[in-house]
Amino acid sequence: MDDKQGTANQYLTFTLDQEVFALDIESVREVLELTHITRVPRTPEFMRGVINLRGHAVPVVDMRKKFGMPLVEDTVNTCIIIAEVAFGDESAVIGALVDSVREVFEMGDGEIMSPPRMGLSVKTDFIKGMGKQDEVFVMILDINKVFSEAEMSALGQAGGGGAVEEDKAA
């Protein structure tokens, strides 16, 4: 009875250290080429700094650092995914620095597997599920769970508060 297709969702795939990740396209606002990032003192280690996005300071998170991966030099493929992240009754706009963006693809609910259980010491609640694209596993992230509320608060302060907006849709 399990419908293989289910509801089709669109995901933006990107790479970090040869691994493929995906974000629900609903949370993605745009993808930018790498631009000048201004370092902000006394911010979390995974925060690269802020960028000017049409007059607003937007915090940029180095996703390699956030996920504990080795750092590498930026390349021509390095880009910033601008995403909207919900936390509590608010939402914030952040930039996610990734190695490269691949494509937007559709995947039905029936094609998404539950995230693997890694034991109690490994926190994986930010992984919505696992999919496959051309025989490569894709980790589908829940962008709203990648950052803790304290981290989101720190990011909002680093962005000068201009990146945090009231969620008017709620």
C-alpha cells in the first residue's frame, strides 16, 4: 500500500566534503556566489561573519565547521545559500556557506528513508531523512533543527538584528 511516490517535494542539493546534503526548497530564498564576508568578533566558531544583502546584514555560517568537517580553501564553486530558519515564533535569514550547489530535484515521501540511528551520543534530529540520487545517498536536513535556539539568538545579534523578522504567517 506504500505509494512509492507519495507527495513530491523539491530539494536543493549541495556538497560538503564530498557528501551530498539537501534542503527543502521552501526554506531557500536564493543562492549567491561567494562574496566578501565581514568577520564579527565574539561570535560562535562556526560563524564566518556577515554579508550585506540588499542593505541587510545577514549572518553566514560555515556549514563545514558546524558539522565538524575539516576546513578547506574556498573555491570558485563555494557559494552561500540564503535560507529562512524558523525558531520559536520568529524566523531569521541566514547564509549557509557550502562547497558547491548541485541542483534542485524532486523526491517523493515514499522515497525518503528515516535517518540512521547512531546511538544516544550522536545527535541526528537535524536530519529529516535519507534519499538517493543517482546511487548517492543524500542527507535531507531540517534547517530549523540544525541550530539551537541559543545559536540562532547569537546569529541574530551578529546580524545586527536586521536579519531576524517576525513570522507573520503564523
